[in-house]
Amino acid sequence: MDKMQDTIDILKQYNQDHVIKLLKKLDENKREELIKQIENIDLHQIAELYENTKKEIEFKESKIEPIKYLDKETLTEKQRKRYDELGEKIIRNGKYAVVTMAGGQGTRLGHTGPKGTFKLDVYGKGKYLFEILIENLKEANQKYETTIPWYIMTSKENNEETVKFLKKHKYFGYDKNYITIFTQSELPLIDINGKLLIGKNFKIKEASDGNGGTYSSLRASGALADMKERGIQWVFIGAIDNALLKMADVTLLGMAKEKKVQIASKSVVKANPHEKVGVFCKMNGHPKVIEYAELPEKMAEEVDKKGQLKYGESHIMCNLYTIEAIEKISQEPLMYHCAFKKNSYIDEDGKEIIPEEPNSYKFESFIFDAFEFFDDIAILRGKREDDFAPIKNKEGVDSPKTAKELYEKFWNRQK
């Protein structure tokens, strides 16, 4: 009863009276489950995040400038050879690991199940996204005579299904001793009045806290400790939904090593000023990516003397870190961004409400917000047709159709 009263007191403090009413209605087992969940939620943090939804993001007092990069296409033969040799040495010596962020569902693609289990219609028979990435890793393993440790981050929502899928397909021939699966952390969903949403299971609804949660989840899950035990020095982090993702780019790796930076990234030129991608810049002397939804229109359209976009380097979720950088970031709190979404919930009478309009806030940290903890970043500009075939939408831009075209054209060029 003391625990129940403590929970009620803290819920009252943060104006969550509807949860108190629910607690009093539940049977003992369900009540205990809900109390346990509430104990693990930082209600003070949620209250602060809610207050932040009322503020507009402004960059007025910040000094923003374009960022320097190296274009892979214009590297001299000597530069390219030097970078490739440095990068190859790291991979051959077993000092390199790869992380794939695979916590999302394929809902936007009309696919039921984890995004990684989506089958892209290539070459008639099709390939699963997991299969495409594994082929990429196996090719690198063969080329550099090693086995790269692979860490897959799932969500609580899709972990079980992902594990089953990979087991069923025998990990598409990848050595399972080199595969580690871990889940990312979550944050509660709240409505427009800052009230916690209740789900059908009579628990507080939670959702993955964004790709920025990768760092702390690597630490909390023990995956980071595992990397250190294996003697890993460099870690690549990429997303599941890029059919042209190069997870072992020795040029990028060698460039980062040569430049003595702790973080590096690959970019492609924005297709147009309003493409929905984050863009690299320097803010107050530190590397920064401004998300497309937060980029002022004037900045998006600004061009340099050559008529090229000043802020045209797209962040394509192709990031590289030293193990020390991951360790540092994993202990730092990242800022949260707010997304306004549609989410069903249970009202005070236990009735499920399915909204027609967005009704709740989801809080996410972005992986690139960690770049600001460093003085410098090495950026290698790649080519869209070689490096970036995202699968985000069911139709139109960044859809399975566009990814299929890019994927097939790329591999036809390699023949």
C-alpha cells in the first residue's frame, strides 16, 4: 500500500489524475505492473519535454556556417589509395564493428512487421532488407578476410519478430557468433495537455525514443562492453532502410583515421532545396545537422558563388565513430525533438479512442545531435546513385520503386 500511495503522490504532483483513477480500478496484478512501469518513468523529464513543445526552435543567436567536406569523386589517386589502405588495415585487424538501427516497423510501406523483413522487388525474386545488408557485410568479410561483428538494434515492439525472422532464415549465412541483438529505450507518449496516454493493455503507452537512443542503448545492453572486449576501435552506425548502404567503406574509414577525428560521416548532395533530409553545417564552431523540419526556408535555398546550395550536404545515416566517441556520447543526455502523431488510447471509462487527427507527442533524440559534442567531423561526399537508396514511403519519392531502380542500376554497373 505504501508503494501505491507513493505512486499516487508522484502522479498528483505531475497532474496525472487519470492514471490514479485507472490504478484504483485495476485488479492487483495489473495494478502492480502499472506501478512498476511508473517507477521507471522520469515524470519530471516528461513534464519538461511537454513544456518544450510550446517553444519554437530558433537559431537567431547561433553562428551557422557551411561545413567542409571531401568529395570522393575528386580525391587524387594517391589520396584514395592512402585512405583505402588505412581503412582496410583496421578492418583486416578485426578492429571494426557495424551497428544497424532496425527498430522501425514497415507500416508506412504497407508492410506488416519489422522494416528489415520488407522484401524489395529486385531482380524478379526480391530480397529482404536484412538480406541486402548481410550480403554487403559478407562481401566485405570475403574481401578483407575477416568477420565483422554486427550489432542489430531492435525495438521492444519488433524484437521478438526480428529474432524469429533471422533464425528462420539462418541469418542469411552470417556467423551468428558475430551477431548481437539489443533493444532501444522508450519514452511515454503524451496528449496535447501533457497527460500520459494509456494503451489497451492498461499500461502507459511508450514508443522508441529515436535513433539518438542508439548510444545509451549500446551501453545499457552490454553491446558496448562486448565491442571493447573484442578490441573494436571503430564503429559504423547505419539504418536498415538504405538499400545501397556501404557498411564497410574503407575510404571513409581511412579518411577519418588520417584526419585524426573521432567522428566521420558520408553525405550526398541534396536533390533540391526542400528535400526531406537533415543537412550538415557548423554551429558555433561545432559540427551540426539541422533536421529538414527545423531548417529555415531562407537557409535551405541559400546558394554560394558557384550557384550550389550552401547547406547542401545531406545526412544519410552513414556515420562512423571511434569506440571512445561512442563511450563519451553514451553518457551524455541528448536533446529531444517532438513529433505530433496520431495514437489510439483508452479513456477514463476504458473505451478505446482512435483519433482521426494527430493527438499526441512522441519524443525522439536524433543520432546526429551528438556531433555537437566534438570540435570536428570528417565528411566524405559520396554519390546518390552509389550510396543512397532510402525506402521511407509506399509510393513516390524514397519508395520501394525508386530504391529498386537505384539498386539494380548500381549492381548492373558493377558487372
